[in-house]
Amino acid sequence: MAVLDHLAIAATDLPAGVAAVEAALGVSLQPGGEHAAMGTHNALLSLGPGEYLEVIAVNPAAPDPGRPRWFALDSFAGPPAPRAWIGRCDDLEQALAVAPPGTDVPMDFARGDLRWRMAVPAEGLLPFGGVFPALITWDSTAHPAARLTDQGVRLVTVEIAHPAPEALRAALAPVLTDPRVQVVAGDAPALRFGFQTPAGERWLA
């Protein structure tokens, strides 16, 4: 069974995405890094022990990865918005065995002393129109959350809207359960993230 690891906010431009999230939450993000295999880069925010938020965008200085980028970033447009949520598991293959088709196959990644394996869909888009969680295993004792300054922001709600909420709940049940995750009926797949911040409750949608 996976647990919630981090959230991904997509942006067409990383500085603009960082500015939007900082304005919405009232705190500062920290530099992240580059993902050479995906041609992306990010900035990070602590959500407390073991959890964080990333703002992620295509890196204009990186070469084309030669495959669809994760979180379907190749097709992302518009203002910064929640794009994915990521579950952490000890056994990625075991988690994938009970996940729906399209969660896909593990890839190995590294940055500095960080080592992780993550299942990346071949076409970039996660199941259920992109709102099923991505799955990750950290292969070292290093984890991004432990390196971030805790600014008192905590995740309160992951709200997932989908036209087939019961099917999504059934698919999630063997993979990841968290009382903060709420599946609701919606006309189209969509994510909203709710937070408690030093300035009160804030949402990213």
C-alpha cells in the first residue's frame, strides 16, 4: 500500500509557476533541480515530514527527452494548476500489480544523491484522465522533504473530481488510502489541493 509522497503543480514556465504558488499560499518555495530524462525542472515546498509540493515545468534549456514527459506536461497549457499527486511505496512492482492499466512501467531516475524509481505512462497521461496517482519508490535514505525548510504548510485535502467516481474509488482502494483524499463526481477529471497555511486555509485549483 502506498502513502502520499508529493503533489505536482504544472506550469508552462517555472518562475511564473513559483510566483503563482507563492502568492496563493503566502510562503516561499525552494530551488529543486532538473530531471534530465524528462527535460523538466522544479521548485519545492515542504508539507511537513515525508511530504512536499513541487512546481514542475518543461525546461526550455534541456534537450527533448525523445518520449512523452511525465504528467502529460507536453500538452499542458494555461495558468499553473494541480497536475498530479504521487504515492510512495516500498515495492513498486507490487503496487503496479494492483494498479489500473496505464499506470505503466518503472523508470530509474537520479539527481545528486537522490535515487528513485517511478512508473511513467508511455503516453504521459496517468489513468482516469490523469487523476490516478503516480507511483514512486525512493531507493536511498535521501528524500526531498527532509531537506526543505518547514514553513508550517500542511496538506488538508486532495479533491479528485471524475465522471466515474465509484470506479476511481475502487481502483484506488488497493493502491493508496488516505483520509485527506476525497473523490467526488465531476464532469471532467480535475484535481484541487487544499492546505492549512500560516495565513489560513488556501486552495490550489
